[in-house]
Amino acid sequence: MKKNPNILFLMCDQLQASVLKNDSQCKTSNFDYLMSVGTRFDRAYTPNAVCSPARASLMTGLLPHNHGVLWVTHTVDDDQGRLREDNMHWAQLLENEGYHTGYFGKWHIEKSCEVERYGWQVNGCRCEVISELYKKTEEEVWGGQKPELNYSPVKYYDSPQGYQKSVFYGVTDIVPEKRPLGLITKMALDYLENFSGNDDPWCCFVSIPEPHDPYICGRKAFDMYEVDSITLPPNVFDEMENRPNIYKKAGRVWENVTEREHKEAMACYYGSITEIDEQFGLLIKKVKEMGQLDNTMIILTTDHGEMLGAHGLYCKNISASEEVYNIPLVMSGPGICEGIVSGARVGLHDLCQTILELSGLDVFNVPDSRSFAEIFQNPQMEAEYKKGYAEYFGSRIMLTQRIVWDGSWKFVFNGFDYDELYDLDDDPYEMNNLIDDPEYENVVKRLCKQMWDSIRKTNDYSLYRSNYPILRVAPFGPLID
């Protein structure tokens, strides 16, 4: 009988898809290895622009309006942003099938951090209360005393007046092994050691909190990058004409950042990713040493991307830019094509279904997502995966956005300001908003219809039932033909 594949899930926080592209300036030898033996999805996207909703969608295959986590869990009242308990998670099905499961690192899916309730038998999460396993590792490495974090170079936020001073980016002398990414990797390595010579299937989920802002990296990694030689993308100094005014308002925080500082921030971000690459390399090496690489599915992805200076912005939340919604996704292992770059438009929530199918289990019967496992049997099937859909409800500042992709076209419904339309083939950096160009009215109409179809199909009642006169702010309504 064929053995269920093991699963090594390598999760980052706020990793930009561009770092995996062929022309990337970021140094990632282990990511490069995974791409050489697996499939890279260049048009993968997140269904939501912030951590908790995106991660909950990954686990359930549902869009945020259906799983209930609309915002990051630590910024709302106890009765808000709650995960609906009646939805199954893919790890629960793995557990039912006899998998050994362990989750290590950042959870940030729901408020309890009791991951055992969702199919993860070993809880290695670092939440408000650090797990006993994490504390033990911390004491072994630091002797119970955390070192001082002194950064050089360093850049702080100190504007607008009245906001707390905080770190924008910095370089530390503390090695990765003594920082969260190293401690999380160590816990995962210890977990994998249990399966040397063991035929039982396992799933090890490793969730690193980097390269999330502030962009902090070690000196060794930073020194791998020549700051002055870094090339900034052409949209860094975008004046954002005919874009939502809140984009411009958010950009005031960085309006005085110099070209050199943009490059230093990028070097720190890249340095952090290089450190993640090295730590994940240790896990890949461990699976090789265990002799289980041929029967292990390895997944590398993130919850959402990072602006990294695009349009003068950093972080995420404000803006529906590709730098945030386009995410890296690499998969390797049994039944997965080697050395392939796929143009299929697949979502992080679709990954839930795909993991189940590749593990030989039944997928969830929900309208929100679908497995894309068939692409590995026939890469030409990517032509059937042209459309995508995402939704955003804000975080701290509540905003309504819906994002629609169809081929090269991207439409952004902004309930609060200008809508957006881009041809990503002609305008990959989203510098030219075509929404008011009458030449593209039929494109807007078609993409609006696609948006309303997704809203109706997935029972997004709040928008679908917005027939009230003053709320008719979309270019075309839900009854458009």
C-alpha cells in the first residue's frame, strides 16, 4: 500500500513573491534548490492582506467572511475576529488519517493558540503565553536572559508627532540561532528527530515570524548585500495620481525617506530572508538525512506580501498592490513536477484543498476554494486557472476592498474611494490606473460581474444585499449581465 506523503510546511510572514523570481537580488540558495526540484507558482495570491484572515483561509479553505476572522486577532474586542468553530481544518483530517502533526512558531489564526483543537498534536507556538517547549529552548540558548537588541545601522519611525518611536529597520549582532527564527527551527528539528527510522506519516508546520517589519537581520547576512548596488523598483517614487487618497495619506510616514535609506531597508529585508533560507535549509537537510525526502511534500509560502517601498509604502494593509497580494509558493515532493514555473492563478486558500488531495484525502466541499493538484499531472492545465478573488475588511482601520484577477486584468473595488483597474502585462508595477478610461468600460463591467458572482456564490451577504441607495458605490451592481 502506498504511504501517505510526509509534509514539511515552511511558512514565512510577509514574504514578497519577487524574491523568488529569476531576476531577484535576494540570495536564497535553499529556496532555489526547492524550485529546481519542484514547481513555482508565479501568480499565487493571498485571499486577504493581513496575517490572521489569510492564515485562517489557508487552514479552512474558506474566504474570511465565511471563517469569521476578518481582522488580525490582537487588534479587536474579544467578540470580534473570531474563528467559527464548526469549520474543519486540513490538519484535523490528517490527524484522523493517522498523521503525526506538529506546529511550531507563529500561529495568529485565532485567539486561544490552543492548536491541539485544530489537529496539531504538538503545540510549539509562541503566542501571548510562550509554550513550555519554547521556554525550555529559550533557556538552553540564552540561559534565561535575553540579550539586548542593539542595531547598527538603524532607522526609526518618529513621525507624525504623537506616535510612539519605533524601529523601521536595523542590523543586529545576535546570530539567527539565538533569535526567534533559530529557536523555532530548533524545535522543528527536534520534532523531526522522532521520525528517523519511523514509517508513520508526519506533518511538520514551521511558521517563522520574519521577514515581517521591522526589517531586522544579522550582520553576516546584511554584509552579503552591497547597499549602493541594490536596484529600487520603478514605483518607489510613484506619485499615485488617480489612486485612493488613503494610499497617499499612509505614504506620508515615509515621504522623507532617502534613496539610500530605501536601499538599506531593502538590504535588511533581503538579509532577513537569507537567514530564513539558511534555517529552512537545515530542515530540508534533516529530511534528507532521514532518508525521507522522496516521500515528503515540501511547501514554501507566506500569508501575504510586503510593499517594500512600492508606491512609497511599506508593510501591508493600505493598498491592494501586487507586492502584497502576489505571494511566493513553491511545492516539491511526490507527484509534483520538477523545475516547473506555473502561471496558474491559485490562492492560499486553494492550498488547503490541494494538500488534502495530494495526501490522498477528501477535499472540503466548499465554494470558496478548489484543489489545483491536477496541474501537477498536466501542467498545461494552468490555462484553466486564470481567475482569482480576494477580500479585505481592514485592520485597525476598517476598509472594504474586493480584488478580482482575470488573465492580465486586475480590478480593485474600493468601497471608500477610487476603484482601480490595471493591465498587469503592460503595467506590472501598477502605475497607471485605467478605471476612468471609457475604452475599458466593458472590462470593468466584466470584472464587476465576476466579483458579484464570487460574492453571491460564497454567500457574502453584506455586500450582495447592499441594494440600499446610498451604498450603490460599485461601478456596476450585482444584477449586471
